[in-house]
Amino acid sequence: MAESWVNSAERIGSDLHLDLSGGGSRRAAVIRALRAAVQDGRLTPGTRLPPYRSLAADLGVARNTVADAYAELVAEGWLTARQGSGTRVAERAAPPPGVRVPKRSAAAARPAHNLVQGQPDTGSFPRTAWLAAARRALTAAPNEAFGPGDPQGRIELRRALAGYLARARGVRTTPERIVVCSGFAHALRLLFGGPGGGASGGVLRGPVAVEAYGLGFHRSLLDAAKARTLPLPLDEHGARVEELADLSGPVRALLLTPAHQFPTGGPLHPGRRSAAVDWARTRGGLILEDDYDGEFRYDREPVGAVQGLDPERVVYIGSVSKSLSPAVRLGWMVLPEHLADAAVTAKGEREAWASVPDQLTLADLIDSGHYDRHVRRMRQRYRRRRDHLVAALAESAPHITVTGIAAGLHAVLRLPPGTEASAVKAAAWQGVGVEGLADYRHPAAPNRAPDGLVVGYATPPEHAYAAAVEALCRVLPPPSGGPEA
């Protein structure tokens, strides 16, 4: 054991450069500084620390502040304290040689202005309505609701969804064709197998045609299930489904975001919607319809789901991740009749994913009308945010345009050619979290979209949105060939 004595607060304060700056209380600052000294090796295992009175005097803080900091670090395992031996650095406080200290998680390194797409305004979750719905639902729930869950989902929720989806999205279904899941990713795992997919190896097999731009996470799930993905080109009318015949290999399924192509932002042209259904009928294929934000259209009434054209050839998939919160792990599949039982079998004998109390609460929220009211309120809020973004660009960067339809929770900004990568780096340098359009391109995509930024205008809290847009405008590239802004 090392016997070096840090015998005065002067030595530990000056030699080790304890930095008490940063947010929080003085106690938290002392804890943070001592922990950092152990982590980076300035205080080695076995080193004896000075009495807390001495350190307190040198740092100019109360004695109890340092005493409490020592006690906290002893409780955490960084320090040890024995009667007559003083306080020392614990022998195992530092990782052994060769052990890599994990980096900070992505969640711990959030940008100052977060415009990364993918979530609604979390501060707008309808807490009061959700709590009231939970109370009503749990009070009325039969005792059997608190036993092992039905893998198809609670009948109360499936009935509520059948009615809501029919009137809001034009979906043709019955409760018997709906299978509750925990979201779109879970639906893909149930349909194709893979980790977390349930009790069986999945319902469908690949290869799967996908849009040339989309979530890489979804493609990785299909790859893990051995369902090869083949990219379809995109243009201003959406996926070019007429080119399905040109893809290599027999395509069994077609994954589309027809209401609002993700991420480029256009809807699928009516003629191509019909052509996709015709392809599925003639080839015995299936369309997987990802209706991730279909309720949020701002310039007109939302376009109905493709599923309404042929319920036997379309698997309709939705969730509350955009309308309510991704923390509410609830989604649904509306399945052709011949796949419903197979999907339930894939889940297993018991509900292992979607909380039954949450299912009952969502059912009540829909039946009571509070879900519709929340969606209408958020539709108005997100429209104002999108309008704010468009107006700010028109004033500060008129050469940058917003592409796609007025819908959803994100927008794509068209950039001058060759500026996307530098714009993303400049934004990160200035604390603006935003993604480039290239991040969503399929590795084997036959065409490349123009340079662009994907901006999640729903992500910042309401009070921080104007500052986030202002910061974004400051880092946008100048017109091609023009002077630096």
C-alpha cells in the first residue's frame, strides 16, 4: 500500500489542482474534484488524504462540506475510512491497467440546441389527462387484467384503436386483426424474427424492398433477421415503386412511409400508392406501411393510409412515439387476416412487452376524446414551429429552402451542393445538434439526394425553440460561390 501522506490541504489544493468550478453546491464540487483526482491518477490507491478540517481551511469551505464529501466518496467506494488510519484512496478505486473507462453516453453529451429528429416535445406530454385516464381505467379494470397479459393486447385497447384508426387514418380493420406491440422496431422483430422478436423465428422472410433513404436502425433490424434490404430510388413523388421489377432477387415485402417519406418529406404519389398495391396483389407480396407521423399534416387534411386500399396486402404499423412520447412503449400492427394468428404466436404465450396498465390507460384516453384533443393541440404547436423555421430561414438564409410537405415533426433543409458535411461539423462546433441527409441513405442506394440537413423542430422545449432556430441559422453555409456569412 502506498504510504504517501497528503499531509496538508495546501499540497492537495496546489499539487493536485482541485478545481471547484462548475454547477451545483460546494459539496458537489469537492466530490467532483476529488473523484477526478482519483480517476486521472493524481491520487493513487492507498494515498492518505488530509484531515477534513485542513482541506476545508485551504479550500475556503465549511468543515461539514468536506466531511460530507469524504463520507459520500467512502459510500461510493472511492475512499476508505478506518479509525486510527484516516481516510485513504480505496485500493480498487481506479480501474486496473488495460481496462478501458467507458466514454460518456450520448445522452450525457446533449448539444446546447438539440434539433435532432426523432422525438416530440417531451414537455407537452398530457400528464393530467394521462393520470385521469389511468385512474378511470384501473378503477374499471376487471381483476383478470392484472394477471398474465394476452399477447394480442387488451381487447379494450384493440377496440379503441379499431375505431380511432378508421376515422383518423382510413384504416379498415377489426379488433381481431390488431396486435399490440411496443413500437415499430418491435413490430419488425415480430414479423421477421431476430433478437427480441418473441417466441418464434418471425412471420415473414426477405428480401425486403426499402426506400433509398430511411432509418438505418430499421435496416439493421432486418439485416439481423437475415432479411436482405434492397433500396428503391426516390424522387419528388416518393418511392419509385415501378422499379420493383428491376431489383435483384425475389422481393417479398415492401417497406414504405407513404404519408410522409422519412426523412425526405414527400408523400407517395396516388398513382404509386395504387401501383404498390397492384404489385403486392400480382406478386403475392406484402406492403409494410410505417405510419410514424400520419396524424400531423398542416397544409391540408391528412392523407389516409395505404392499408385502406387492400387490408389483405398491407401490414399497417403505428405507435404513440410521435403523438405522445417514445417513453410510452405502445404500438400496433393491423394485419391481414392470414397473418394475425402467426403474429400472436410470434409474441409468445404471455405479453412480455407492452404494459397492461398502459394499454388500459391509452384505451381510455382514446375513448374519452382526450387523445384526439392532444393530437389537435400538438398539430397546432408543431405547425407554428415549422412556420417559425421557414420564416427565420427566409429572413436569415433565403438561399436555404425547406423541402417536402408541411407535415410531421422534422423538416429537410436544402443546402448548396457540397456543403452538407461541413454544415453538420459547424453546427456541432457551435452546440447545435442536427443531422445530415446522407446519414439516412441506404449504402447501396442507386441515387443520392441533394445535400440537406434533417431538422427536428419538435425536439426542443417550447421556451428554447426560438434560440435553437437562431443558432441553426448562424451555422448554415452561405450561397454557393458567395462570401462567408
